[in-house]
Amino acid sequence: MSIRYPASLLLASALFAVAQVEAAPTDLSSLASTERPQATLAGPQPTMATFGLCSGPQNALDFAASPVPVTEDRCNYRQRFSATSVAPSNSPGSCGGYSVSFGPMGDLKRDMKTVRLTAEWGDAPIASAGACTTAKLAAVAWGYRCDNDACTQGNWEKIEVQRQTQGSWSAASQSCTLRLAFGGADNRYKTLNLDVISSQMVNGSRVRKRAKGTIEAERGNGKCFSTPAVRARP
């Protein structure tokens, strides 16, 4: 005799199976190199800032180490990971900076096809216009693009192009702003990576400072007639 189950129970079982497939892995060896923490650096740290940045995504200094929840606003589902360096962004060599990553360990949903990566000043607020003009920020954004739904094929690619900017002083608010943003749409990403260098002239020498990186992903929830793509802002 066959047993018939309610459709609601079958749907719940299917959703549970999908959730199991999409859950964040516990085996670090399965993660992209950009989502593994770097070993503690030995010896003196570099102080000079360069603005070429690296030719590939860097191993993460900060990354989403547990699943990032999906939130919902009026029109979109969203995921967001943000981190600020606890010390000046001195990663090995001169090409890299403070690297932030969001991928499988953070359970980045591959149906979040619109992404924004934002680099910002993460050090103490700059208190004068003169100091603001000597502050600089450089960043490059990367994404591991999936070429199929299972992401068994894909490749790392830059999201837009690497850029740099100097501080912008507001006399009205007496504050210095340093910010670079990168955006992309209509791709499935397994991992997103942002490499940031922040620096300032100190006693005639350019030294690195603390940096902040934020990675956001979203998709429409079907409740709005149209959902505009997230656009990068300088």
C-alpha cells in the first residue's frame, strides 16, 4: 500500500535539502584561498604604501567565518559583511593591503546577483583639511564568477577596475571622507574579495593606516515592479 504525504510536507523536505546543500562548509580546505586567514607575519612590517595593488585576489585578513543572515527590505533580499582592520593594513609585500572576503564560509547566496564592495578609511577621524589632503585610499575588488549553477566551473575576475582617491574635506561638517565603491550585476559569485590600502603622510613619510571593507549582495524579492541595480559611487 502506498503512502501519500501532504504537499506542504514534501515542499518542506525539498527546501531542507536545498538548505543543506547551500550551508556553509566546516572544512577550511574546501574554501577559496581568499577566505582563509593569513599566518601571523614575522619581522618588521612595511610602512610605505604603494598603489599598484596585487594582480590577483589576496588571502583574507578578515572574512565572514559563519553564515551571514539574509535580511529583507521593501524590495530586496540582502546579505552584508563589514570589517575594519585592528592595525594598519600591512599584508605581505608591497602590492596588497587589508583584504576582506565573503564567500562559502559566510554562506554567500549565489542567487544574489547584484553586489557592491566599498572601501573606506578605518583609522582615527582626520581632524584638519591639510591632513585630509594627504590621506589616500586605494582598492581593488574581485569576484569568483560561477559559470554554472553548481559553481563547478568559474574564474576570478575584477569587478570594475582598481582605483585610488585622496581625502575630501567638508568645511560644513569638519570631516574628511575617503571612500571607493565597486558594483556588479547579473553574475553568480562564489566568493567576493576586496583589497584596500589606506595611507597618510606622517612626518614627511607615507605610512599605512587602518582600513575598512564592506561587501554587500542583494536580489529582488518580487514585491516591487522593478529593482534598480546597485551602482558603484566614487
